Amino acid sequence: MSLSVADFQTPPEFSTYAGQESFFEGSPPLSQGVGYAVVLGFGVAFSVLTTLLVYINRWFSDQGNVTSEHFNTAGRMIKTGLTASVVVSNWTWAATILQSSNVAWEYGVSGPFWYASGATIQVLLFGVLAVNIKKVAPSSHTVCEIVNARWGKAAHITFLCFCFAANIIVTSMLLLGGAATIEALTGIDYRLAAFLIPWGVILYTASGGLQAAMLSAYVHTVVIYAVLVIMVFLVYIKLYSSDQIYDFLQQTVSYTEDECKAIFSSNGTVDSTFFEADTYACGPVPGNNEGSYLTMLSGGGLMFGVINLVGNFGTVFVDQVYWQSGIAARPSSAARGYLLGGLCWFAIPFSLATSLGLTSVALMLPLTKDEAGSGLVPPAVAYQLLGNAGSVLILVMLFMAITATGASESIAVASLITYDIYRTYFNPDATGDQILRVSQICIVVFGIFSGAFAIILQTIGLTLGWVYLFMGIVIGSAVCPLWNMMTWKKASGTGAVIAAWGGFALALITWLVAAKIQGGEVTVATLGTNEVMLAGNLVAICMSGTIHFVWSMWIDPQDYDFSELDKRISLVEEDNRGLTEEERDPVLLRRTERWIKHRGYAISLILIVVWPVLSIPAGVFTKSYFAFWVLVSVAWGFAAAIIITILPLTESAEDINRVLSGMFNKVLGREPDIRGPKPGIESTEAVEEAPHKVDEDDSVEKVVDA
């Protein structure tokens, strides 16, 4: 007699989705009108809001005139809270929201942890480079400008190629994940979605520059955390509990293959099944301890963690976005902002995927592996929890992530083209107006190009998950040379060029050969397996680091004087905001560098070694251990949301009051002299406020330490 679902206990939501071969089944839960309202409506609304904020701040605050320097560096005066918010925004891709829940669906509790920890330490460690930028190249605009100043033309062109590759890959991933989710939720064709999304970014970024991108980043990040808090609250507090999710997860892995076939079938019997192994979340998890989702002892999860760890060094250290955020921040704010931003960002993949990702498996929603790989786990669970309202929330959250990061990527590309190509090779005597105009044109052109490139990737069959794992192979070989450039006086420019291209070539060869050996042929599918991607990623970063170390130590050692570096970098205009003697104080810079090194290295060690090792004795989590794990994720998420929302406002309270006062006086017809000093001129008020700024920095340091 054939087994049927009547013979055993069925999953919690079985009756709702019985007979469905996929969750969405090609039928989006939302109308196209909702999709256009979010993509176009939100895009226009945030463009107007952000542009308005920039101009109000420019007119009523003390920002002075907007020069090309200010357009591309935000005046080098950004405080800790906004720096942290920008770091979170830059690092919150579509993949952060979508792919983190995919690895929870695939590996269980280890997936969200390895996604979060494997992509947090890069931000923490980049804080060291951010301080070094202020220490040795405070006048710089781009990472490649620093490369050119130290190592010359060959290295400059080499690292320009890698930086452009990083920007293109990151932007493509934003649009790939975003367009696929918008199509699944609203029915808008992914090609049209990929084309329309960048336009909202183009409008406000081209008009307001980096400051506009940073202001929008804060607003978008607040919205992202608001949705995160709602989802975590629904899963573990309102609708379910950690104990219920635990029981459901244990039930999911308890099913035999025949029971899984009966569950995923047309009429509840094995004979009508459409179940295939690894296509649906049902039965024991291959490679996990006792086949459980509730364990850190996961071979697949660990392998993903290593790929994530190695690959993400490239997308932080080689992405101009993070260099420009370091350039824009004050010296002390750069270190504290990156540390605080990294810790707050940890909550987004960890808390969100621990709730939505695990819930998708616990409820055994009929998500296929292809749907999960395309990033559809969060929208599916959100729809299950809240219906259409849940789908709208995830759509808005995703749009916030795409546009905020997309704005920063646009500014990054514009800065590279403007300063490292136009000014360096075509017009060395370019005026500020020319630089400004070229930057704005580049933002528009790159926005259009990125949409077209994402469509090409989707057309040839590359998914968000595939591109995410692949990026380290392309740009990982540039990581070690760039770190050495800022921290090691012996670092050789020739060695850097050889290491970058040599590491890339070896990684590419390893990747192709591994796919051939493991899969018997070289296809998109065989190139995308975890083992093959891991091999390519490791070779890229390890061989590049080895080559550069050997070359710089024994073949072409240098004895570089870092005090000469900033002398080879010139400003376009005499806009010295953020470049005062106080900002260049060597005592302050040494103290800040020690501060970030001690904390950055220690927290990195805790996240990638101490925490996982302490989780090993637990084996398969008990119900109480899982409850504690969930408590940590919920508390971390709520704390991060509070910090990122409130700290930038409290730090900028004086500026906000000044703006509001100016607007009030304007309405009443008063015309006091409320505008700030011109670029490069330090006002008496600024000097008088200096002691207050030091106290403010000290208070922020105490908060971060706590």
C-alpha cells in the first residue's frame, strides 16, 4: 500500500500549500501597480526628500559652499553615528537580506552565523585602513589616487581595473537580487525592474554627491532596521516562540524519504510525488551533525563561511565605497564608525536569517532550491506571516538596501573616473566645476550601465548566489597588496602588480580545473559548487599575499617614507574642510590607530574562532540552548536598530537645531547671518567648539567600548 500523509503528522502549514510544487508558482502575491509604486514612487519620493535635506543643510547649516571636493568627500567631517550608519548601508546588499536566509534554509543555524561573522570582520579591520588614510593620505579622494602616489602608473592602472570590477560586481548583485524579488512579488519583468531601480538613485546622487548618499543611507538604514525588528518580533514573540520553532525544525528532519515524497505530492501520496532530494527542505540535512538544522557542526555551513570570509575581503578592501567613507569621516569617527557599523551590521543577516530563514524550514514552506537561491526565502516567509503586507515590507526593505548601496557605488565609480582617469590622464589642470560636471555625468552613465549589465547576467543564467560566491575569485588578489600599501613601508609596487594579476590568473585556472575535475565538465552549474568556488577564492587571496610578501621582502624591498605620500596628492580647490591641524594631530591619530587595532583584532578573533569553538560542545542544540541563541539574535537586532537610529541624531543635535532655527527665522522674515564659513576658513565658533568635539568623541568611545 502506498504511503500517504494521513499516516503521519504533517508539517504545520501543510494544508495551506498541499500540492504546490513551488511557493510562488509563477503567481505574484502583489500587483504590478504596487511594484511600480515602490520602484518609481519610493525612488522619486526619496530623491526629492534627500535632495531637499541636502539643500536645506547647505543653506542653513555651516557646510559652506559645495565644491567638487565637498561633492566627492562630504567635506571630510562626518561624525561617528552617521559613519556607522553609512557602513551598515554600504554593506547591506540585496544579498545580505536575501542570501543570508538562503543559507539558513540550506544549512540551519550555522548559515546566518557564518554569513554575519564572515562578512563583519572585514569592516572591523578596514577601520585600521580608514585611520591610516587620515594618517598618511588625508588629502586623498580615492584608493587608486593613493596607489598612484606611492607606486606609479602601472600599479595605478592595475588597481583601477580591480576597483571597477568590484563596483560592477556589487552593483550587479544588488540589481540581480532586487529585480528577481520584485518580479516574484509583483510580476514586473526583471529586465524592466533592473532598468528602473537605478533611476531613483541617479536623481539625488547626481545633485547632492556623497553627502546626499550618506543622508539617504541613514534614512534607508532606519527603514531596514524597522522591518527587521517587525519580522523578528513576529517570529519569536507574537506568532511563534523559540520552543515552537525548535520543535518544528526537529520535525522537519525526522521525515523519511517516503514521507517527504508524500508531503510534496499532488494528492498526498508517494505515487503522485514531485519531491526530489535537495530540492525541498525535508528530511535530514546532508553534512550536518545528526542531519539537524540546529547545530554549528555543518560541513556545508563551514565551507560557505570560509568562502564568505575570503571573498568578502575583496568587496570591502577593493571597493572605493569604503575608502571614500573613511576619507569622508573625521579621524576618530573613522575608527569608531567602522567598528560600530560592523557590529550593528552583524545583526541584519544574523537576526533576520535566524528568524525568517529558519522559519521557512520549520514551517516547511514549498520553496524550491531555485527559489531559495534566487533570494525568495524572506518574501515567502513574510507573506506567510503577514500576507500581502509582509510582501510589501520585504519589498520596501529590499528597495532601501539596493538604492542606498547603489548611491554609494555610483559616487565611488564617479570618483574613480573623475580623479583617476579624467584628472590624471586627460585634464590634470581640471577646475572644480569641470570635476563636478564629470562626476555628475558618470553617475548617470553608470546607473544606466549597471541596469543593462544585470540584465545580461540574468539572461546568461547567473543567479545572485552564484555571483556572490564568484566575486572573491575576481577581486580577492588585490586585497593583500592594498593592505600592505597602507601599513608596510617595504611593500613593492612592482610586486603588487605581479601579485594582483598573478593571483587572479592562478585563481581563475584553479577554479576552472576544479570544476572540470569535480563535475567532469565546465558549466555554470559545475563552476558554482561550494568546493570549486572555495578553491578559487582561497588561491586568489593566499597566492597574491604570498607573492607580494616574497617580492617585497627579498626581491624588491622598499623603504618608503609615508610622510611623503600626501605631498603627492593635491586638492582641486583650496577646500580644507576636514584637513585642519586638529584633524591631523599625530597624537590623536596614533591613539585612534591603537584603539581600532586592539578592538578590531580582538572582536574579529571572537567572531571567527572563539564563538564557533564554544558552540562545538553543544552538538545538536538543546531547546534551552537554542532559546539562548535566539535571545542573542533578537537582542542584537534590537540594540543595533536603536543605536543606528538614535546616535546620528544625538551627535548632530546642534546642527539640526541650527537648521531648524534658520528655517524658523526664514519663515518669520528674519535674515541673521546663519550661514557657516566658506571652504577652508575655520570660524571662531568652530574653534570654540573644539573642546566639546573632543568630549563628544570620548563619550562615543565609551559607548562603543560598552
